[in-house]
Amino acid sequence: MQDTEDMAAESGFEGEEPSFSDPEDFVDDIDEEELLGDVLKERPQEADGIDSVIVVDNVPQVGPERLEKLKTVIHKIFSKFGKITNEFYPEAEGKTKGYIFLEYTSPAQAAEAVKNADGYKLDKQHTFRVNLFTDFDKYMTICDEWETPEKQPFKDFGNLRHWLEDPDCRDQYSVIFEAGERTGIFSNDVKEPILTEERPRWTETYVRWSPKGTYLATFHQRGIALWGGEKFKQIQRFSHQGVQLIDFSPCERYMVTFSPLVDMKDDPQAIIIWDVLTGQKKRGFHCESSAHWPIFKWSHDGKFFARMTQDTLSIYETPSMGLLDKKSLKISGIKDFSWSPGDNIIAFWVPEDKDIPARVTLMQIPSRHEIRVRNLFNVVDCKLHWQKNGDYLCVKVDRTPRGAQGVVTNFEIFRMREKQVPVDVVEMKESIIAFAWEPNGSKFAVLHGESPRISVSFYHVKSNGKIELIKMFDKQQANSIFWSPQGQFLVLAGLRSMNGALAFVDTSDCTMMNIAEHYMASDVEWDPTGRYVVTSVSWWSHKVDNAFWLWTFQGRLLQKNNKDRFCQLLWRPRPATLLSQEQIKLIKKDLKRYAKIFEQKDRLSQSKASKELIDKRQTMMEDYRKYRAAAMQLYQEQRPLRLEIRGGVDTDELDSNVDDWEEETIEFFINEEIIPLGDLA
């Protein structure tokens, strides 16, 4: 009782208890659906008894000896969606007919079974087709006469790869500036960028190109929009409230979106996989965290995608979006996985567990055949690095050798194209800052050491089974390695905290072509051809000196492009070449002949540019003369007005009669200095 009185005193209510009733004129504008939507979903619905029944077709036809086994399998599959109260297996001539009836406790459970089990692949010969029993009435009322579907108007988006037909082979890039208020698409040119398209508020956060450059994705609160064609028309829209992250399949057929805002138990919405061509949702998934994006990793051809959860690796196949072989891989302790960029091979690693060593496994998909297993000891951490073509896999292994202090790093190099996948090892006792493969070759670069004693080492994986150290440069100001997409050339960059130090290296003979600096640079982006590279200072990471600079692959600065609150630059990717290896070799062989044609074209371009510059200057001079003449005329017309407001004094001529001026000299005392005569002797 005392406690109750104390609570009343604390709450400020003494004597009469407060009234919690609504005032007489109060109108309750919250409906039951808004207040108790999740509860009302579960309330019993009035039904005629067949709303909870489903029909499953393409069920195996079996005799009495196998019927119980079939029922067990069916029950296991369909009981996931709710409690089955009744099941009926029609028979004829001692065998089941190939279809069955299942009844659930509620229509909602039946609908869930239809949604998830339709198209379920039981084995190679049997794929379930599941329908509600009530659908039969709907299908019975279908008119027997054929009605021609309404013809949909053809949407011409133009040539989606028009930029590849540029006569001067200019690549394009997107630029976000003015703190995201404006987005522009530019064609790259040695002299200055050529604006192709610019729009205000085109995206609300950032943009993303699809892997082959066909689409430009923009982000909006309500979802994603894809743009393409010569005029960047809207190709497709995908509604996903609060979308923050996206990813494309390598074939550009599918897109994955993530939003942290909406997710429902019955209808997963956190991650959605879309069909890019139709705009249809293919499947939704739950997701608790996007810390390791992308959640789903794609195989090189887009036929498979995989996801890792605790002790599980789930591999899905397209276009069904179902689990491969209807089951996940149980891998106790799996830490990371990665697809080969050239084959349907998946690599994953598992840490040590008591007396069981850590291991790296290479698995063929879809057969799930383990083509190589490598055991590792005293492992702290592993990182998987594939070479661009999938010819090599480097597993960076951080180890703590017994009886020694500190961490030693081993680079385990798997030769994927050789029989039984042999492994070579490179050991480094210094801390590793960065590792990167040459995209189209057999070299790799490693940044190691600690500031200010940072070194870069270049290695070559030779065909005789050895790994050779080609060259090492010490005292480098770098924390990142950026290879040219074509290989051979790279940029060592000291981004952000290292003030934008840049070193341009030719790895064919390991020479430093140039050393430069872009102060506070935050990003480095190579163009798809490997001829140009852009360094930039993004407003997202640094609020001043926002600009992007264009360099040649040799490190010669071509342009400094200052953009107000510049945020992001992304080169438009190119699809794989249609030329065969023989055709590419022939072009390289005749390169001198092509070079003469291009040199002539360059000279013509320069002379054309010079003429354009002269014409531009002449036009500007002519515009100035016209402006000056108009200003002088206006000045003369306003002369009477000036005389009137200045009391008849002609101020226009004040500076002209200099001869009539009188000169007056004024002297005034500044200071007095006394010098003793003795000092002068």
C-alpha cells in the first residue's frame, strides 16, 4: 500500500485518481488492420471446407510396397508449410494415379504450400505442380474460344551498346557532383571530357554500372531504376523500399537488391533477386546484416549463386532460384568462400578445430566433386584471391609458427590449369598491406612492411613450377595496388592518410615510369582499355580539393577537372571482345601498320582542334567588341542624366584636363634624429 502511495506521489497525482477515458468529441481514426494487422492475419476465416485443400501433380506412381515410403517423403516436404490434417492418394489398378490431395488446417497454409512447393524438383523425372483445389472452379469457367491477347506496344530503347560504336573509340564514365545533386555521363577525350548526358537529382545516393556496361542503375527511396540506350531512357524499375545496396549477375540477367527497412516472416523482403529483362521478382530472402556485401556470390556464367551462413554453404541454380540438388552443404566452421572467375569451381576454407587442421577445398559445381584439398596448420586467418581468368588461386595464410613470435604470411599458389592442381608456397615474415594479381598474366604484386619502410615485391609464377621474385622496390609511400585491366602496368597509390602519393610502374622490366602526387586522393580508377587512369578526391571522404585528374598509363597528367563537391567517378565497363585469340594476335602483328593510320588521325584531330580554338577565340573577340560598342553607346545616351544629377558639372572630362591642375607641396614633421659628431670622426 505504501508503495502505491509513493508511486502516486512521484507521478504527481494526489487525492483523486486521473481519468484515462477519451474525451466525448474524440474520434478514433486507427483501424483494426493498422493496430492488429499481424494478429488479424491468423484469425479463422469462414470457408466451405475446400479452401485448405491442395492438389499435387507429377507425384511418382507406386505400388503398395513403396506407398508408405512415398507418403513419408511427401509428408516431410509439405509439413513445412503447416499441419496436414488429411491426405488422399487415389489409386487405380494397384498403383497411385500420380496426383494426391492434401488438406491443411487453414487456407493460409495451403496458399503457402502452393507458393513454395510448386515447381519443386523431387528427382529427374518428377517436378511437382501444386494448385489450390478451389482453382479448379476458376479453370472450369475459362472460355473455350480463343481470345487473341492484346498486343503490347513495342518499347524501343535504342541501341543499348551504342557507345561501343563511337568512331574514336572513346570510353564513357559517370560523374556525381554538387554533393549528389547532379549526375553526368561523359565521353573520355584527351583534351577535355565531352558531356553526353547530365541530369539533376538523377540518383539519391550513388550510381552503379552493370558488369557489361549495358545499364546504369540509380538509387531512389522507393527502389532502383535502370537506364540505357543512346539517350539513357528508363529501361526498367524495381520497387524495393529503402534499397541501399545492389549487385548484378555477371551475365546481367539478374539483379540483387538489399533493404534494411522491410522484412516479413511469411514474405522475405530484405534481399530480392530480380529478372532484369522482365522486372519480375524471382525470389526473396531474409537477411540480418549486410556487413559482408554481396551476401550472394555469383558463378562466372550466372548459372549459380551461393550464400554462406553458420556451418552452411547454400548453392542455388538459375532460373528456378531453388537449392542445387534441394539441399545445402553442411560445412562445419566455414569462414569464407569464393567462385572462380573462369570456371564453375568454388573455393572455401575452414579453420582448425582441436586436432583437425585448417583446410582449403576446391569443389566442382554442380557435381560437388572435391578436386583439391589443402591442409594448413597454425592458421590465424585466410584470404582467397583469384586471378581474373581463374588460372591461379592465391590463398593468403596468416600463421603463428610454434616456438616463434609474431605472424608469418604464406602465399599458397594453386595452379588451376595443371593436373592435380599443384600448390607453390611463398613465405613473407613482414606484415602484408596489399596483394593483387596481374589481370591477364601470371605475375602478382605484394605491398609489405610498415611505414615508413614499405616495400613492393613483384613475383612471376613460371611454367616450370617455380615462383620467381622479379624485383623489389623499397621506401614506397603506398597502401594500395591498382593493376591496369590489360595487365603489365600498375599504379602504387598512397590513398587518404598517405596524401595521394602515386607511382606508375611497368612490370615488363620493372621500371618506375613516373612518381607523382594527387594530394588527398581517395580513389583510383582505370579505364577498361588500360590506356588511362583517373585519380580523384571525393567529397564523401574529404570536403576540400574535390576533383578528378586524368593520367596516361605512363603517369603523364592530361587533365585536372575540378567539380563542385565532386563525389564519384565510375568508368563504364566494356563487354568481352568478340575477336578470337587468332584475330587479336594478327592485329598485334600488324600494329605498326595500324599505328600510322592512328598517328595521321591524331595529327588531323590536332589541326582540327587548333582551328576550332582559333575560331572560338575570334568569336569571343567579336562578342567582346559588340558588347563594348553597346556599352559605349549606352554611356553616351546617359550623359544628359549625369549632368542633371551632378548640377551641370561635366564629370566625364575631369580626368582629361591634367594641364590645368595646380601642384601644392605640403611638408610635415615625421621624427628627429641626433647624431653625435664624435661618431663621424
